[in-house]
Amino acid sequence: MPNVPKTMKGIHLVGHGDLDQLQFREDIPTPLPGPREVLIRVSAAGVNNTDLNTRKAWYSKGEEDSQDASWAGNPIQFPRIQGIDICGTVVQVGDQADSQLFGQRVLVEPCLWENKGQALTRPWFLGSECDGGFAEYAVVAARHAYPIQSPLSDIELASFPCSYSTAENMLTRAKVTTNDTVLVTGGSGGVGSAAIQLAKARGAQVIAVTTPAKAESLKQLGADQVLARHDSFVETLGESSVDVVVDLVAGEQWPELLEILKHFGRYAVAGAIGGAHVDLDVRTLYLKDLTLLGCTVLESEVFGNLIHRIEANEIAPLIAKTFPLKQIAEAQTYFEAKQYTGKIVLDLTDLA
């Protein structure tokens, strides 16, 4: 057994607000795994929209409080260690967990159905309802730690869990097949760039939406066509022209997304960076027999399928920039500027 210290270094989110709510600490008690859990030495952790949204209480629908500001709609318990993307090595295994996990490099499924040995009636998410990967060590139920066999680095692997499982879940829920034409909004972000690759892996035709400066990078990922963010979707593509919309933006252009869907088209959403409130003409919805899919909770097969795709080299990591954990404020500032394609990842290997 490796020598696990009683305290660890990490980032505490101490409240909702600006970057000053993120505090680097060296005296955080190291978590202990329960009988059905494993302790992971975290080597890399991705940065996601959810980190900023949670810190800013964006998930709250109230105007004056933040009592529903988590993914599950509950108050955040502070201090909280964020970080939904975890790549690391299992260094302790509970006595009721699979002992073969010890020493394995793992990726952690971000959507949790078990915590502290108890089944959850609704899922929790790493870094929201429970502590995540922005620290030297993290504890998760053994069932959510997936061994990974890959030549990719820990930094590269940490780009996958949240963004790629979200994208794979949207495509799974929308039943994307080789016969489909899929439009992906927010194509240069972590989930959007993942959706392009994963849709192409299914044999679909992909239309991506981004800024003109990022168009070529999305074509290199596999997009068959790239639209500028403020292009009229209807004028460019025509009404009833795509089978599936994978939306991460919402915002003012949202009504056009339904107009370009074919009859019996499927709309899947897992983000609203362009604005959470949209105009819906219900007649478009029911006259075209559309299916609207909100996608947060992962289907049971999604993360395992993602692991298989990584190991089969069907998808590739897209790392825009890395930062040491201590520079989390700089990382989130860079992340929020959105002047990149792919993922921002925090390197935790320099904390020892």
C-alpha cells in the first residue's frame, strides 16, 4: 500500500461568487474510502462549464438565493472540492470492492448512483453534490471507477469523462445512426468537439456551428460542413434539413433549430451558454412530431461505451491548454474567454 498522507492539497470552493471563492489549501483531510469505495490519487482533472456555473450559482432559478444551485437542484455544501473530470490511479480499495482495481489507472464516471455505500434515488455529480478531482485524492464508489488501457497521457485522458460522456449520452438518447445528419451547436467547446467526433464514429454526417476563426479546426475533427455562429440556419440549410440537433447554446437562434429539423426529428440539449430562456412555437413542435430531449443523467451504457471508444482509438483528445492546479483562477479565466478549441486540463502531478 502506498503511503497516503492524512492531509492533502487541493482547491476549496468556499461560496458562490467570483474567482476569490476558490482557495488553495494544503491542510484538507484526505478522504477515506468506505467498504464499497476506492481512493484515487488524482493526476489530472478537466475544467468544464459546470465548474463556473456552480461557482456562480448559475443553476439556481431563484433571483435572490442559491438554494437550488447544484446539478441536482440542492444547496451546495461548502467547502466543496469541484472537478467532475478525474483521471488517476487507485491507491486504496475498500474491503467489499474489487481488489483488482488497486494500482489501476482509471477514469471516473461523472454521474454517480452510489455514495458512501448507499444507492442514490437521483444521481449526484462529482464536484457538485460531492467532492471531485481538484485535489490530490478523491473517493468514489468502486462501480464508478473504470480502468482504462490506453497509450494516452493522464492529461489527455482527463479531457474525456464529462464532455465526451455528455456528448455520447446526447447521441445515445437521440438514437443517432449512420443515416442521420446531425447539427452541433457550440462545436468548438469540450462537448461540441466531442459530439462531432462521436457522431462521425457512428457514421453520421455532421454540420458544426462555431466562429469563422475555428472553422478549419472543426473540419479537421471531422465536420462535413461548418456554419458561422450568426448565420441563419434556415437560409443556409433550408427548413426540415437535419435529423438531429445537438444543442449546447440555446439563446436567440433557438427557434431556427426546430425549423431545420425534419419531421420526426430529435433535439437533444445539455447546455445553454447562449441564454437559458428561448421562444418556443408549440405548433412547430407538434406539427412536425419532434422529440425534445433534455440530457444530463447518463444512460447506463454510455460511460462503458465511451471507454471502449477511447481504447479502440475511435476518438482523440483535443487539449487546448494545461495549467497547474494552483493556477485554477487563470485556467477558468482562459476557459471563459472561449478563444480555443477543445479542453482545458489541470495538471496535479506537481503537488507532491
